[in-house]
Amino acid sequence: MTFAGCGDAFGSGGRFQACIHLRHAGLEAPVLLDCGATSLTALRRCGLDPAEIGAVVVSHLHGDHFGGLPFLILDGQFTRRAAPLVVAGPPGTGRRLTEAIECMFPGSSRVRRRFEVSVVELSPGGTAAVAGITAEAWQASHPSGGPALVLRLAVGGKVIAYTGDTAWSPAVGHAAAGADLLIAEAYYWDKAVPHHLRYADLVEHEREITARRVVLTHMSADMLARQQEAIHETARDGLVITV
Ligand SMILES: [Zn+2]
Ligand SMILES: [Zn+2]
């Protein structure tokens, strides 16, 4: 997997917004985990072809997590993409995606496309099979105009959990139980901020997190300045890991 983008919403540290690219021999096409507004640039900088992506799993409907979808879809239109694209996200994803496309490129949501874009809405407590992966979702604690999700993805026998953005919630422990990897938000080191995970939360709840490996992401400037003090691995744009 490639952390094409692992930044927060505001470009802290010059990083791109959330965009994690998964590739597995058992998948027909690569899958994206979140697609922030900067994702096309982030993917191309890593030499990854946006047109190859078969599915995007979205944690929640904030621009730094799904705002790249209008560009991804329009790029497919202009490059004569033929392969279908599946977007899986929380309830409301279909409507919000149409609104985002229409807001940024008026008229383009109604253009007849050469490739199919289908939306799978995944409710907290639900499971969905998407493009060869199984996605299970829990309710995150993060207002975004719809439920935000903590995700657990089964990809070819490996389990990857992802907090998305959330205040600490037992859902993180459930989603990450025995997982091969937990991708965890660490927005601030220990400053009290609402609706987000701090590194201090992950340390405090360490015993509830039984994932074999943890990689920190979505770091603010505050957290980036202290990341050397963290005992967990930290992501950076372009980081490639094998799970
Ligand atoms: Zn968010
Ligand atoms: Zn975010």
C-alpha cells in the first residue's frame, strides 16, 4: 500500500490530504482508501494511475477525505476511461458526491459517462463487499453531515483497519481487533481538540488496540513536530508498506 496522501485538511507539513492506495494480487484493480481533494496530484506524484482505480472506500464526507472524487471521475471522463468505478461510503455518499461534482463543475454530474460510477452506501454496523474487498463499518465520533465511519477492510486475507477522523471511540478497538494493520489518525499530540484522535488517546487506550501494526496519519503541524517521540510508525506522503 502507498500513502499517496497522509496529511490533514490544511496541508500541514506540505502533505497531501488522505489518499491511501491499496494493491493486492487478489484484487482486479487497486482500491483507494479515502480520496481527499488533492488526491489526483498525490497519486500522480507517486506514479500511480488514477484511471486504474476500481473502487474508493470513503471514511466520511469531509472534503479532505472525499473531495477528490469529482476530479477522479472527471479525469476518467476526459481520458476515456471504460472500467467501472465503485464508490463506497457512509449513508449520503451518493447525494453528497453529486452535489460536490455539480458545485465544482456545473452540469457535469448530468453528463453521460463512458464508464459506470456506482455508489454503495455503508451504514455503521454494516458490511459491504466492494471490488474484491469486504468493508465493515462502525460509527465514528466525527460530525460530517452524515455518519462518519471507522473501517475494517479484509483484502486478500489481510485485515486493515482505519480510524478515519474520530474522537476516541471503542469502535476503534473493535475495528482494529487482531488486524494486520491499523491506520490511525493522530491529529494532535495531546491538545484537547473535539472530534479528532490525539496521539495521547492512542497511548491511553493502547490495551484496547490489538492490531499487530499501527501507522499514524492525518497529523497536524503540532503532531508532526513531535512525531519522533511517538513509539508508533508514522506515515509520510509516498510511503510504501507491505502488510
Ligand atoms: Zn473529517
Ligand atoms: Zn480529515
